[in-house]
Amino acid sequence: MADFEKLKKLCKLIRYDILTSTTEAKSGHPTTSLSAVELMTTLFFAESNSAGGGFFKADLAHPKGVQSLNNDRVVFSKGHASPLIYSLYHAAGVISYPELMQLRKINSDLEGHPTFRFKYADVATGSLGQGLSAGVGMALGIKLLHPKPYSLTPNVYVLLGDSEMAEGQVWEAVQIASHYKLNNLIAIADINRLGQSTETMLGWDLETYKKRFEAFGWNVITVDDGHDLAKVYEAFSQSQLNQSSRSSRSESVKSVTDSTGSTDLTDLTDKPTIILARTIKGKGVSFLENKEGWHGKPLPKEMLESALKELGKVDLKARGKIELPKIQITKSKIQTNYKIQNPKYEMGASIATRLAYGDALLALGDVNDKIVALDAEMSNSTYSEKFAKKFPERYFEMFIAEQNMMTTALGISKLGFIPFASTFAAFLTRGFDQLRMAQYSAPNLKIVGSHCGVSIGPDGPSQMGLEDISMFRSILNSIILYPADATSAFKLTQVMAEKDGLFYLRTNRKETPVIYGEKEEFKIGGSKIHYSKIRNPKSVIKKSNNFNALIIAAGVTLHESLKAQKELAKQGVETVVLDCYSVKPLDVQSINRLTKEIKNVIVVEDHYPAGGIGDTVADLIVNCKLKIKNYTHLCVRKLPRSGSPEELLAYEEINAEAIIKAVKNVKS
Amino acid sequence: MADFEKLKKLCKLIRYDILTSTTEAKSGHPTTSLSAVELMTTLFFAESNSAGGGFFKADLAHPKGVQSLNNDRVVFSKGHASPLIYSLYHAAGVISYPELMQLRKINSDLEGHPTFRFKYADVATGSLGQGLSAGVGMALGIKLLHPKPYSLTPNVYVLLGDSEMAEGQVWEAVQIASHYKLNNLIAIADINRLGQSTETMLGWDLETYKKRFEAFGWNVITVDDGHDLAKVYEAFSQSQLNQSSRSSRSESVKSVTDSTGSTDLTDLTDKPTIILARTIKGKGVSFLENKEGWHGKPLPKEMLESALKELGKVDLKARGKIELPKIQITKSKIQTNYKIQNPKYEMGASIATRLAYGDALLALGDVNDKIVALDAEMSNSTYSEKFAKKFPERYFEMFIAEQNMMTTALGISKLGFIPFASTFAAFLTRGFDQLRMAQYSAPNLKIVGSHCGVSIGPDGPSQMGLEDISMFRSILNSIILYPADATSAFKLTQVMAEKDGLFYLRTNRKETPVIYGEKEEFKIGGSKIHYSKIRNPKSVIKKSNNFNALIIAAGVTLHESLKAQKELAKQGVETVVLDCYSVKPLDVQSINRLTKEIKNVIVVEDHYPAGGIGDTVADLIVNCKLKIKNYTHLCVRKLPRSGSPEELLAYEEINAEAIIKAVKNVKS
């Protein structure tokens, strides 16, 4: 058995830390933290013993990311319990008390909700309901690093709040965890009954929670008193059966199981586990316990004193020990090979950029086994199916659940994998909060949205990505690539793989002609410039006023622009078309240079007016004080409808004809 | 019993219509439509009889919205089954065959997925997993119109696909429907096993679906063959027990119930119902039935011929009858009174705009009983709690499930209510896809996001709305209001209530001084102009170059701008500060006029660089060719962290000091 006296001492210390740090910070969530003290203290610090104690195992010298693939992972999905998180690491001896007292201060990495800045957090949390998805991603990644079935692998622990279980994303993660038989995933639900403003829908109804999780294919362990260390310890011991039964120790574990009399090992071994614990919000301080009106409120100084009096004598020097991993994983080599053969698309051939994306992903999969793909049940439209067919073990069908897909992709990246997640551009909006949160997790995410714009045609507006550029632009450090032909789509996919960060690749449903040869190069912040064919660009560009307009476009509208350019040239109107395949960052230098000579700028894009390429260019013009004469922004200004791609491009006035008209307008 | 021969005839016609219309359109989803033919034909056209047949009741002359509150509602959540939808209305005699053959054509309102343009659809569908939430909203609205318990009320029917049940939003709707005891909500799940690219997670495992829905508190009826009209009819008859048991007919129904031997009326009466039907994708055409690879594909002409041969003789003149509602609801008067007393905030008092929003909502609730409020368990932070406390029956706690909140709000608006839905601005991103879709439903939605920007302080970046303006701007016909003080927040809330549309109100956590008197007026597209105090604005504005800079700001940064203005004035630097409380549409006229005189423009906002007020102003400058000299955009350019509001405004360089520096920079 565990040393419960020691655990009790640690719990006291952690309560002391929670209360004093939040009062010092004058903000924070002590009551939310207090309810999970016994749960997390037991997970972290229960000592090793034959029954499988010493649950959470990690090398705190290499706490996260790919530094230590042997570690168990822990995700604090209820990120507002950050005082608990930091106090646990204080009790583990890796955060000093003075550091802890810097909670929420401007220079401290102990933020109100944990972000990538916290040394021991893989992912930021604080937008509720996302942590389990991150755990799913990590559990999948661990499985992928240990393909041998029933081998002993690290576990992933996720602390859930009960309020956040109202988030649909939690159920997306729940269903996918059982679908993928993630028996290395152990969730801990801190069921303290009280949300921020009211009681949760289920209160302390553990039985209903149990039914729900069981119906979704989980192994459920209930704890009727989440503050009873012996009961909590027993629950964690049971949760390890999953893990142990897969190990060489299965025999000894089996006897433990038999003694409980209720565990069917064969059934247990392929299920994720949840510990449902009835707890009390504010536990340990009589005037906070189970009280409404105390969410997110620290104790004023005078109340803190009474609270500490209740706590009694605290051993401020008590320290717990987090065990080192016993598992020695085959060291996973980080692969850095992204070199793939040039694509062999015939110039002029009609190929959709989404197809070329599929080709490139497949080629990348061949040279780098860290590339993985996820899709929200659209793989035959996004063409991630090419990869899925060749590398089924590295393809994760996420079904129609985009929120979970986003955070799962983030989670798997924390094991060193490079995830490409795709669906229709329109449906990526389903994962905006998840993308927003990912930016606080130092992400390496490659998101691919197909079927952008009205050019998808007859499926109608619900299927058209018309806000997607805006969405990705608004994320601070994102990169947006939008290829117009198969060659650039292929090569930009490779560019995405090579560099860490949050990337978005926008692809088309519609086929477009190949316009770039296999040796063309594409880079972040680059562009391609197309001059009217009848002139010699080298000589002309130096003279002013030779060109009537600079047309900036990408994707489908680039081809419309090239059509317009050809037609205009016949009429003696010369234009330059800039393919801004790198929407963010934009090729500032080229546009700067070109607008020195060309005073009429036309942006044409298959996107709603706000937040897209137009805004990007307008920003550039005003911020860099480009001296232009006329600016025209052609984009989707009417609510679209069903129709053929050509009809819709015409209806929205973003086709060649509209461009010609716009050029003639500014020229005159 | 129903006339099954007639229903069979109608099913045949509808199959014929589905196949011919999609082949004619050369795109669309026939197989998805075919699986639900018996289900929906029975719902629509089974004839009245003593056992409760004639299920779906509606007056097709007044098909949607508030025109007919007596109608049952139907939501086709699987919107890609639109050929089925349109064929049903063809069979009902309100769409002609030539009209049907216009499916997906540019001038037809029969779009690829239904939008507001379709006369018989309350809400657009096509982004999967949203329809049940819309149904929840409608069912809540109906309940609100009929507060008397157990009165006979219209039902809401929602056709769900099985693939879409992977969407977390579905489970958000499922849990809230049972929480609110929506026994007037009847879902029909078309479990055809096949998604777009692969089998669903549960395939035909009806038993597991049943367990899940039961665990979530639903009444479940299973149909092992969704193409057996007698079985489908029996299922719908059972689903009416809920409804009937609440009616005066309860006695007669009770006997029916007793004869089935398994129905507990007391239990049934407060639960929503789902009919889980095992169906076959592509049913009726041997070479399509249960086949992968046929999702979203119409039959080529030659295959259509074989398919029609299989169908056999079709009675093209067969028509079904949708029964008129038997229920006569107390006519709900549409209230148009929005006139509330002026707010009595003392000038200079420190009041958060979120609080003033709460005051205004409360006041509106008093004068107009069509005002309802929803919140994602943040009501004590957003201050919707003021309304909730006074009007508990018109307040809907949506718990932490933002996606469902958005679509539920849309749904309830279709019963004539004016929903205000609030949570933290940051978490509104959770509902982007739902907002995006709402724009195709002719929405009347008032969304309120509190806790915007870094000025929230120590909670950290996960809680900061920094992409919210961008998100709402990207929606085509949205209106964005962003008040800086309590008076304007109060008055703009009233403005939102008065006009239909998709509105966003951005409120602050932080208290700000009241700067506007109770008689000031605020309007969509308006602004307030603050001149340096030491001059007489009327005389000065006509002379050029008297002002060194125009500072455009809103919310917290408006106050920073006013502080800067005061400080600068002391140093002899004159500025004009424009409070652009109407971010979209912007007060183009005032900015136009002011920039005729003032050549340095500074925008300062508590938002990330892209998509916010800066982009809006930059757009205006380039599009209207405003001739300015310098443009400076102060905004959140670094990933924020925890800290005090003041520290963070300084860290991001959007405080008074930074503004002063920026003005001095451009001035020199």
C-alpha cells in the first residue's frame, strides 16, 4: 500500500500552496484546485509498490515534447486549476516557493492558465473541453512509437472538470478514444458539482456519468469520495490493470484483478479508462466547501488566515517524488528528411490542387515516417486518402468531428510527429477555438482546407470556405499558403513539412491548369510574377507606366487573372499578375517593387471581403505607404448560391470578365 | 392503420424524383437521400387515424418562421439529402416537377444544401451536426409560447444522418434536450452505415446508439428495417405517445400504450425521443445499395435508365397530403416595443461595459417578452445573470457548450424570439461554423462576447478574445458594435434588439469611466468624435493642419487614447480621437471628413493585428483613396501572457504612453 501519511502531508502542503499563491496573486481559481488535490497528489506521488503504485512516471529533467518519449504525459484539461498544477510541481521540488508566489505575475511563466511557457505542460489549456483530445493525440502517438501490441507503454493522464464535460469536443474525444482502443489513456474526472455560475447538469450523479462513458466504450472506475486517499489509490491501482495486463507482469496483475472479483481482463485491455470521482469544490476550507459564488475567487487576506488555521500544521518542506519511467522506449529518431522528387505534372494539364496535395503528402510519407495524416471523413475529397491507403498505420480517421481532429493533431505533434489534418476549408471553422488555443502550445500543425470559395459550384454556400483565410490570418503566428496549380501545391506541401509552426494550405476542388514547371521554386513569403506575354519583362519593368495594372490573385482567381491578362494584352492593355501563393506572409518586397511602377492595383479573390487577401494587401499599402492611384478589390460580395463554378465566379464578379472590366475602369 | 399502398406509391415517386433530379443536376447526393425515403415519407404523408397517424402537421401556405406558430417544424440536419427534401415537397404538391429539375441550378432556390432561400426550410443545413441544435431551439421556443404544462404543442422533427452523430455538437444538443425535458422534440436517425469515405464508427450497431441516447436521457425507439413502412409507421406512432399523453386525448392514448405493454408514460412524457432506424444507403437501386464509393454522386444517364427500370412503374401524379395543424396556439403577438428608459450612469463612474449590457438586457426584458437570453455558463461574468434572475423562464442556461448555444439561439429566433447569446469573446470562436452557417438562415441573432483583449489581465491568453472582431467581420452581413463606456453599451444593446440581423457586441471585463451622458445617441455606422479640449471643435475642424493626428479606437483603447490626447494637449499637440463603437459598418463619412484635414491616422485596438479595426480602417483608406500621410496601427503583436491589465496594455504597446509615442513619431 501507499504511504498515506506522506500523501496526506503533501495534500496539506498543496492546499497551503493553492491558497497562499492565489491570495498573493489576488486572482485565480483556488476552489477548483482544491477539489482535485487528493486525485492529483495520489497520481503524482503515491509510491511504488507491488500492486502497481507510483502511477505517474516522468523524468522532470526532460519534461515534455520529444525530449523524453518515455514519460507518462499529463494534461490538465481544467486549466483553471493551474494553482494546483503549479503546487504539484512545487511539491515535486522543481518549482520554488518564491517562484510559486509569482503566480499570474507579468514575468512569471506560471500563468493564469498554463501555456507553452510552463516547462511541464505539453499543451496550453484554459478553453475547456480540449484536454482530452490532446490526450487522445498523445496516446495515439505513443501507440505509434510502440507498434507492438501489449507492450508496456507510457500512459497519458487527463484531468477533466465536470463542467467541461458539457463540451461536445469531450464526447468527440471519448468516442475516438474507444474507437482506437486507447488503453493507455486514463482520464480523471473531478466531479465537484459546481460550475462557474451554477450547478452542472448532472451534479453528483456519478451513475449517469458512468452510463454515458460505458455506452461510449470506456472502462469506468467510480470513487464515491475523491478526498479519501485510500479510495483514490485503489482507483488508480485499478486503472493500471489495463496497462499492466499488456505487460510482462500480466500474471501478477491477473491475481490482483481476480481478487477484486469484477474485472474482465480481456474486456479491459482495449478500452480507455476514466476515474469518476465525487469531490467537493473548495475542499479543506469549511466556508468554501460546496459553496456557490466562489468560482475564480481567491481568498482575501483575512479569510486566508482562517483558512490556514483550519488546515493546521503544514510541513512546508514535505516533498514528493515523481518516479522515473521504468519503460525504455526504442529511441525514436527524429527524421529530418523532407526531400521528395519533383512532381511530374505536365504543363497545361488540368489537375486540382487538392490532388497534388495528396500526391505530395504521399511522397513525404515515403521519406519521413514522422509524417502522419488526419482527416474528418473527407479523405476522398481532400485526397489525404492517397496517404491513408499506403500508410494506414499513420493515417487517423477522425470522422466528422473537426474540433477533436485539431487538438488530437496538436497532441500527436508533441510526440515528434508532423501532423497534416485536412477537411473542407468551410468546416475548419469548426475548430477555430482549437486553433486559437494551439497558438499557445508552440504548435507544429499543418492544416489543409479543400473546397475553398464559390468555385466549388453546385454544393452551395454551406460547403464553401469563404472565411478561412480570415480565420487563419487572425491567428498571430500562422502561415497561409494558397497554391494555384498542382506544381505549387505539391511543392508548398513540402515547404510546410520542413518548418515547424501553424500552417494553413488552401486547396481547390476545381481542376486548374498546371502553369509551373517542376523546377520552379516556392517559398514562404514568395510569389510568382506573370507579365503580359508580348513584352520582355526584364526590360519593361524598369520603365514606368508600361503596365496598366497589377493584379494580385491566388488559386482559382489567378487563372481568371491570367485569362484576363491575355485578353487585355490583345487589346493593347498590359498587366502584371502576381500569384500571391504565400498569403501570409505576403511577398512585401515584390509588391513594393511593382507598385513603384504600376499605380493601379486590383486584388481578386474567392473569399468574402473581410480578412482575406484584400485586407492583407490593403494593410501593406497603408502600412508601407505604397503610392498607388487606384485600388480595386474583387471578392465574394453577395451571399453565394448553388450553380456551376463558372456561373458563380461570374455572379460574384471575380472572373476574367470582371477583372477585365476592373482594369479598364482604372486605366481610363 | 395507414394506407401503406399509398405510401409505397409515394416512396416510389420520391425515389424517381431523387434519381432523375440529381442526374439532371449532374451532382448531388442520391444515395444519402434514398436511405431515408420511407422514414420521411411516413412522417410527411401517413394519413390520420385514431392511433395518432398524420404525423407531420403544417400549413404549407405559411410554411416557416413566425407566419405559422401552429406548424410542426422539420429540420433536415443531413442537409446533403436535399434531393429527398425537395422531392418530399414535390410529392406534397407545392413544387412542380420542372422546378424540381432545376435542382442546383444558378437561378433555383433548390440549392445543393438547403438555405433560407428554400421556402420550406427554417434553417440552412449542410455543415453536419447542427440540425439537432436548431431543433432544440425551436422546441424551446414552442414550449415558451405554451407555458402550460402538458398542453398539446407542435412537434419538432429532426432528420439526422449517422455520420454526423460523430459531431460533438450533436451530443451537446442531446444533453440539453433531455436537460430541458423537450418531449416535443423527435429525432429520426437514418443509420445507413456509410459515411462519405468510410464506414461510420458504429456501423449498424443500433444497440450501442441506443445505449448512448438512453444514457443521455432520451426515449429511444429502434427500427430494425427503416424501409419497412409498417415498422416505420409503428415507430412514429410510438413517438407520438409523448405528445399525446400530454394532450386531452391522454386516456385513449394510454390504452394504446398499455397494449404495447412496455411504455411507462410518466417516464416518457418528459423525454425527447429518437427513432433509430437501420437503413440502406442507395436503397431501391441494386447497384447502389450499401455500396462504398457512391457518396455524393448522381447516376450517369445510362445507369439512371437501369435504376428506373428497377423502380418499375411510377405514378408520377401521386401526391401526398400534409395535414394541417390541429393545434390552435394562442396567437403570439410580435412585440415591437424596444423603448427603454435612458441609463442613469453617473459621468466618470467606473462601470464595465459588460455590466451595462446586463442592465440593458434586463430593461429590454421588461418591455418586450420576445427577448430571450442564452449563456454558456458564464452569466455571472457576462452579466446576462441580471436577466436570468428576473426572467428565469426566458433565460436558457446552455452550459459550457458554445456550438449548441449558437444554433439553439438561431432555432429559437425562428419562433419569433429575439435571442441574446453571451459568453467570453474568446470562446465564441467555438461557434464559428455555427455563425457561418447562420448567415445562410436569414438570422436574427445577437451575440455578446465579454472579456475581450489583453485588458482582462491575469487569466492569460486562453481567456482573451483577440480574434473575435476578425471572426465576426468575415461573416458577410454582420454588424459589430464595441462600446467604450456603460452608456454606449446600454444604448447599443437596445439598438441591437431593434433591428433584425447577425449582431456582435464586444464588451470589456475591465471597468471604464462613463464618458457619455444619458442623452447621447448611438447608431449603427455611427461614431463619437473627441477633440482636444483646449480648442473649439466647430471652428477648428474647418482649418487644416490644426490637428496632428486622428486616433481611431474603441473600448479600452479609447480611454487610453483620451488619456494620451489630454497629455499631448498639455504639450501643445492637438489630436482628434474617434470612438468607432460601430466597427462594422464603420463611420465612413466621419473618417472621410476628418482625414481631409488630418493626415496622420493612428488606429489602436485590443485585438490581434489581422482582421480587426486596423484592417477595417486600412480597407477604407485604400478603397476610398483617403489621402493621408502616415498610418500607424497599434495592436496586440506579441503573444500575450498573464499580468495586470495595465502591464499588458503596456507590454503590447496599446496604452496611452504608446499612443503618445506614436503621435509624436508621425508628427515629427
